[in-house]
Amino acid sequence: MKKAYLLSAILGLCAASAAAQYTQPLDSVPSRALVLSGDASHPAQLHNIAELYSRLNLAFEDPAAPRFLFLDKKGEVALGIGGYVKATGMYDFMGAIDNNGFVTNEIPVPLNPARRNRFGATANHSTIFLKLVTSPTKFGRVIVYVQTNFTGDNGGYGLKMKQAYVTVGHVTAGLARSTFSDAPAMAPTVDDQGPSGQVTAKQMLVQYISPSYGGFSYALSAELPSASYTLAAGTEAISQRCPDIPAYIQYAWNKGASHVRVSGLLRQLSYRDVISGHNHFATGWGVQFSAIAQLGAGFSFFGHYTYGKGIGHYINDFDGEGLDLVPDYNEPGKLKAPGMAGLTAGLQYDITKDLFVSASYSRAQLYNAGGMSEDTERYSQYIAANMFYNVWGDLRFGLEYVHGTRKDLSGLSGKASRIEAMLQYSF
């Protein structure tokens, strides 16, 4: 019942946001766009196409604007179809990860001579998306977005839903990137896994994002929780009964190209104490400071610092590793939310409009894990240096070096290095 009230409250905020600020309209249809049907001369369509081409709140990995457009004659609806084909080749040395993503949690500890080198290649992160945009209605502009890739359910080749949501005015409902994740502040990488300490979760949500008030905005959402536990004797996992509640407040400048954001997250994680015969909640929480800033002379900074308890699902290296709740060995039959932190920071330098380089450092750190097995990850580090070059039009080449380390509670550590290159064509 509380969940229903919360969702209703968030949806109710839509009516209070009549002063919506949308992307500035275009002067003309972009030259790369192919209008397959419809009338592009209607003034309202330039607003719709501008929304299709907007990169507001997108991460580097998110596909560019759609190439193929379907427009209606009245200027009320625009549908774009796009995506990219991405082929990546990689070579591991000084330690190898048996995964096409550079997952630092999977670095062998200690170094396994049988896993010293590895050659790999994949195209399964190629993606296709559809985006529909309407002219403003009495509730605001309607946006429908569906994105898939080809990673399948087990990392192979097979169509898999990545995002699917509907936005009406300032309210979004569906499968989308978590409000606790700051997409523009993420590190650009060839590697599809991304930095170990980065926050990248996507889940079902109902989200409200406010208009900008002099550069200030805020967001609040209720999100379907996902959690993995390490169970103690006398405990068992049960279905979650409360949504995760993330929120943020942000200040943006330079036409939205730079911002600072403070985020918070509240979780109530359910489990059962078999010894006492009762169900319990363990409270998880998180705070995050993130930023992206244009520094001048072609340089920009990006990054975040995250700390909390019971937020393993939200940090790349801890997701799915049984670290949202762990045994509390001081109290039999009880679980606790361990402390953890994630950090990513880096610089990007735009050499030309078609060529940039970047370097980033990331760390995932586990705290308060006493009693866990000695082969539990204590911390990991992820260092990346790369360059991206737009060869021509929509063809992009990327080259990257990644180095990772993992240290366990036992004190043993392992490391791995990778060189990888990608060729990506957007359509």
C-alpha cells in the first residue's frame, strides 16, 4: 500500500510542472538524417527532431541520434530508428579475464599461469533503438524509447532488452537508468563493462525530473529493487517488499554541458530470520557527489564519489556478488548491510572536433566485511587510457589500454592488463 501511495505521489508531480523547458529547436533537419516519410517542413517537426537529437542526460555509451526519420504531416509525431554496429577486439596480458568485458572482480587471485594471456573479440554490444517524440500535449511532450542489444541472457549473441520507457512531461516510467546514476559523468571507454567503481544500474522505475530553475533541478524516483545476499546459517532471502528511493539535486551551467550533482539513496532490504521465525528489514543507504565540467582549452573533468551501506547492486564490481547483505556474525540469524564505496575520476581532452583522448581511474572498496570468506574482494582498481576518432561521418574508431587490480580479504592480490580496439558505425 505504501508503494502505491508513493508511485501516485510521484505521478502527481507531473501536473505541477507546466513550465517545462525543452531542447532548443533546430534551424533545419540535420544533414545526416534520412526522412523516409512525412513532412519535414512543418515548424513543429524541428522541435520534435531536436528532441530526437538531444544528448541531455545520456552516457557516452548511449547511441547517437537516429538516422532514419518518419514524420507526420501535421508536425505532431516524429519516429526515429537508429543504433550502431560495434566490433571490439582485445588482448589480455600479465593476467587475463575470461570475459569480453573487463570485469575486475574476475581477475584471478593469485595469478593463475593458465590465465596469463587471452585473445578475444565480440560484436554483441551492437544496439538498435526506436524513439518516438510528440509535440507538447496538455501533460507535456510524450517520448517513447526502446533499446536492445545482442548480449543475450548469458553474455552470448541474442536480443536483450536494455531500456524501454515512456516519458510524459517530466515523469518517466519503465526500464531506464537509475536516478542514482549520473550518466553524463561516466567515463568514456571502449570496454563495455566500464570502471569498477562506476554506478550504472538500470531498472524498472517511476521517475520525476523537475524543470530547470536558474540552473537548479531535482529528481526523485521509486525503483524496483534488485539485491543479492551472502546468507548466514538461519537466514534466507525473500522477495523485496519496498522500492528503492533515489533522489538528487543538481546545478548545471554552460547550457547544460557542465553540472554538479548530489544524490541520495534509501533501501529497505528484506530477509527472513529462520531462527526466530520473523521477517526483517535491513536499511541500506547511499550518497553520491558527481560532476562533469568544461575546464577550457579543450579539457573537461568527469567523475563521482559514492559511499553507502547495502548498495552493492549499484556499483559495477559488486553487482550480483552477494554484497547487498552479508552475515552479521555478532547476531546469529541476522544479516547486515556492509559499507562500500565507489570512485571514478578522469580527464578528457578534445584535440579536434573529431578526435579526443581521455584517462580515468576507478576504485571499488568494501568495508565492514568481517566474517566473510577470505576470497571475498576487498577492493579493486581500474585504470583506463583511450582515444576516440570519428574517421568520417558516423564511423568511429577507438583504442584503449586498461589495467586492473583486485585484492581479497586474505591479503592476496591479482592484476590484469588489456589492449582493445573498436570500430563502430552509427545509423
